Amino acid sequence: MDAINDAIDLEPPRFEERKSFLLAGLVGRYNTRRIEGIPAQWGRFGPYIGKVPGQVAPATYGVCFNFDGAGNMDYLCGVEISGDAALSEPLAELRIAERRYAVFRHRDDLSKIRLTWRAIFGQWAPTSGYTLATAPQLEVYTDGVEIWIPLEG
């Protein structure tokens, strides 16, 4: 992609406090520059949606976590579950700690979500005055798409 086609109009975020919650889903390991496998991971997870033991809501989540210094991360596509769910392979659990978030709405085609991520970290974060937390970053899929960026304090 070239810089001209990479522009996105990033709306100001809203800020949310979220209590701790538990997710269940499929996990894959990616390099942040090579995430082409994520749509296929969602394709593998699709048949589980609505059938995950203990699922508490219809929302789905994409979670970027476990970053290392080489640009690698884990990505979970999943759903929220109750704490007493009995899961079996290949599903994994991930607890998200209580935290404050900057929440950005992605209004473009889902295939362009990476542009919203770039705008958040390239435009908003450096000038926002907020300190980003080293914690899972969330994509929340409900009636739209939101990106939840964890904040310190």
C-alpha cells in the first residue's frame, strides 16, 4: 500500500473502564508485519460462535497479546465466557484484566481495519498525552467494529 491510499479519518476515542473478563477462542502466532493468516483463523473459529461452552454474549473479540521484541504477537479470536466453562482443544482461555481503554470506532470496510490500527499508533498515540499499557489490545465486534487500546492509570 502506498501512503496516499493509507489515509484514514480517525475519530476521537471515547474512554471506557472495563472489569476483568474471560475469553475463549482460537490462538495463532503472527508477526505484526505478516498477519495475513488472521482471516483464515476467523474462518476456523466461525463454527464455534454461539456454541462455545459458557458463552455469555454474542459479541466476538480479536485480541492482540503476548508481544515480543521481534514484532511477534499472539492473536485470539473468541467470545466472552463465564468463569466456569469447560473447554476442550483447540479452544484456549484468556483472562483480560480490569483496565481503562481508549475506544476507537472502525467505520470502514473490515478489510481496512489495519489502517485504523496504523492511525491509532501513528497519529493518535504519539500526541494523545496518554501512556499506553503493555496489555492485550482488543477488537470488539458487535453491531460495528471497535478497537480498544489499553491505557495506564
